[in-house]
Amino acid sequence: FKALGLAIGWGPAPAGARGPSPRVRARPTPADAAMSMSGHIGGAGTAPFVPGAGFVPSAGASEFVPTVSANAAEFVPGAGGGGMGGLAEPEMVQVVQDGMMYFVPEGEEGGSAPGIEAFDWTFGQGAVPVTGVYSTVADLSGPPRLQEYYRTRTMETLAQLDPNDPRLKEVPQEFHSIWPLDAEGTDDRAAGSFGHPSSVYKVISSNDGRAYVCRRFDTVRPPAKVAAVAQQSWTNIRHASIVALKEIQVKPSGVFFIHAFHPGARSLKGRIEATRQGAQENMVWSFLCQVGAAIRAAHLAGAAVRCVDANHILVTPDARFRVGGTGVYDVIEFEAASRKALADMQAVDIASLGKLALSLAVGAVIVDDVPAIRQGIEILRHNFSQSLCRCIEALISRPVSLSEMATLMSEALVSEVGVWQSAADALGDNLSREFENGRVVRLLMKLGAVNERPDSDVDVAWSESGDRYILKLFRDYVFHQVDENSRPVVDFGHMVNSLNKLDVGETEQVLLSTRDGRHVIVVTFADLKRKLEGAFADLYRTSAASPSHAGGGGQVNPKPKRKPEPKLKPKPMPKP
């Protein structure tokens, strides 16, 4: 949570350790060298996106200008090489360090491993990383911090209670994979953040497979019509800073509110109380822009948020603020809401926004305590800009319309748009890498399904004849390379290069050899692609026609069913 300026969470990335001296040296072909360098997508000037990391250059950072190495060859699409100013293309040698493979000019293989230098991941200080000219296997996927972020999201989404836990009965039957989200030791009978006893669970729907948050109230019995009106109102309001409401279920056992689930989310109150430190100004502006936009969307739709407080504003690790609990007050306090004017409730939303921004700036939760508000304003004036003080004071002290609120935040909104556009660009860069990985995975699954199948219900030589045999030789060509001394060669550039050519069906020819080296076959990648698609289609048709396919499972070397012995009929006795 250091991204929020509250001094906890991710710190700066540690400096990468340099590897030992090179141990393996071999001359690759120009195509292998070019392919190993093609894995890096985005170029040297693209900073990997990490949730929570800012995209505003630091004060000392200069504008990035791509540079060209003196020995770099000019890139011409479709050309097999090229020169720059008549210079000859340098000889490349293969260097392996710490399990990573690089291609460097001859004479430079004794240096340290190329790669990304250490840089700060914190918000607002994300300097552009210095990326080496040559790529590694790690460049084929996203940065480690981003991988860890999504891995943690998945773990939190899939967490579940023991199957014998009695709490499994507290949610509707169409949900499974239940996990409690209340703080440990919370009493279900005590009044919760909405003033009524409640319990909150992460659940997964059996209908669509998505994760949701299920909030259950046992002591509230609203009319079904009120719940239906609230559900229709809030399901039609869609905004990036509003936790989406899926449905409201009124049952004899209680009332259930089903909202979208955001892994890693914590309440703004919990964040502030855990740190007791004020946020940086750019973080306060980001909060005002995000939550202010959510309030504006709700008000334009003719609704009042009514839950703009520190308990129901959620903060996620990607530096996002979201309004949670929408629609709950409209149901559990429908009688009180009917006696209040909509304009008054909307004015309370905007005033609450200013108080929360003040709380985030000073590092203490401020509600309606007038002396605390005055003290917070004094702290604000001494430590923050006049524009931020003017905005927060206006939100707290007097009624502010939506247009005036947007005017007060106009400069910050322009900066915020730039930040999230940079985030979208960085995410798109990493998404393109994972897309390339997905193509390779599909090819590997098809090759693995076709090569050397141990099935006994088909021809034993199915994988050793015709097109399947050629695919087996291609598998050896890609993954089972050896050198002149019969030692295994692990060349990731060769693997990725060959699989990419197979995927696009290149017309380039490849020389395949049998394992004993007595026979060779010349075939194009386009022919290999057609053979792979045909073999896999035959295999899939056989699988679809099998009765065991409907069960979703299979066995390796299944035992054939024994045919029942025919019953022998007694022969009639011959007549004398």
C-alpha cells in the first residue's frame, strides 16, 4: 500500500544480482539470433506496469529518446538483415548465465548479463527502466511484480472453507467456494458497518463462475418490492469506481446483497488506522477524482450513494478507490429514505467526499467533529497546495453542484487521465506478451496430444506412422537438440522461433532427422502445420465419438472390456 503514500506495501524493487561468468558458448544462426531478440515487446522505453505504481516521471527524469547502438543494423521488414552506413553485421555468440540465454556480439561475452536495472515501483516515482538491447526468456512474460499481483488475486479468489464448515449454509445454494471476509473474531450479532448485524463472504456463482461478495442481514425484513426497485436502480449504474451490484435476494432466512468481488480490497478506514500517516497530495487528488466521478455517475442517474464513508470506500492494491455497499441503505433503511429529499442526500454525498479527502490527507478518520475538521484544515493549509485546500474546504463548508465539483478538480482530472492512459498502455504491452504465450501453449497442447499416444483402443502404430511420425521428428527437432558431443542443448530462442514459424505456417524448409541419423526428411513449416491440424482433428473426432468423452475424464492405457461369453444352447437329441 506504499502506492497510496501510506508507507506500507510494496517497496522498491531490489537490484538484480549479476550472474557468473559465461559457461556455454555456441554460434547461432542469424535466424535464431533474430528470433531470440524478438521476444521483447514494447521496446526499451516501455516501463513494465505494476499495480499501484505511478506513471508520472520523477522530477529528475528526462524525456526518453530511443537511441541506436553504433553496431545496430537497420531494421527492414521482411529483409534477412541489413546494414547501417555500410557496416557489416557483427558476429553473434550465445551466452548462458543463470539459466538465461543471451546473444551478444563476439568479444562482449565476458561482460555482465544484460537486463533491466533496478528502479522504484512507488507511486509517482516510476522512472523508465534501462533495458538492455538483448532479450531474455523473462522478457516473454510480464514483470515479476505483475505476475505476483495476479497470482495473489487468483489465490484470494479461489480461497474456500472446509467442506464441513457450518457457515456454508449461510449463503444461497447457487454459490460455492465460500470464504469469510469479516475480520477474525467479529461477532455476527453485533451491529456492523451498516448499523445492523451482518456477515460478509466471498462466493463463486454456479451460474456464471464469477466471484462475488455476499452480505447477509438476518434482522432486516424489507418488502420484496423495495429490494426489486433498489436492484433495478443500481444494476443500471455502471462505473469503474462503483462496486457493481448484481442482485438482491430477500428470503425467509435473511436479505442477501450480491456485489462484485475485488481481491485484496480493504476499507479506507482500515488503511488510515493502520498507518496513521497522511497521504501524498497526488494520492489525495486521485481519491477525489475517482470517488468524485463515482458520485457524479450516481447523481446523474437519479440516485444517492449514501455510503460515502471510510467503512465502505474500498482501496485495492492497484491504487484504485471504489464505492462499496451501494443499494444497501436503500433497502435496510427504506422508511428513513422515504422521508428525506433526494437533493439533501446527494448533498451529503459531496460533503462526505470532502471529509474523507481531509481524513486521507491528515492520516486520521474525520467524520462530523467540528474541532477535528478545523484542525485538519489547518494541517492541510501548511502541508498541501492552495488548490487542494480550496477544493476540500469548498466540499465541506457549502453545497457544491456537480459542475462546480468538476471545476475544482479540473487540473487534477487532466493529470489523472494521463496516469491511467499510461497504465492502459503498459497493461496492453504486457497483455500482448501473454497473448504470444497463449499461442505457444495451444501449439504445445496439440503436439502433446498427438505425439506418442499410449492408447490401446486405437492402432498401436498410430503415432509412429504417416503425418504423426513427421510430427514426432519435429518435436525432437524443437526440444531434443544436441551438440556434436551428444550433450543436450537448451536453446529457448530456437524453440520459440520454431513454434512461431509453425503457428504462422512459414514456407521455410526444415531438415528433420530420425533418432538413429540414418534418414532425413525435408518439409516446410506450412506442411507441418497442416499435418498437425489434421492429426489433431482426427484425434478430436475420435474423442468426441467415445462414450467416455461425455464424462469429462479418461484413463491412460484403459483395460479393454471383456466380451461376454455366448450362451450355448443344448442340441436336440436325434430321433431314433
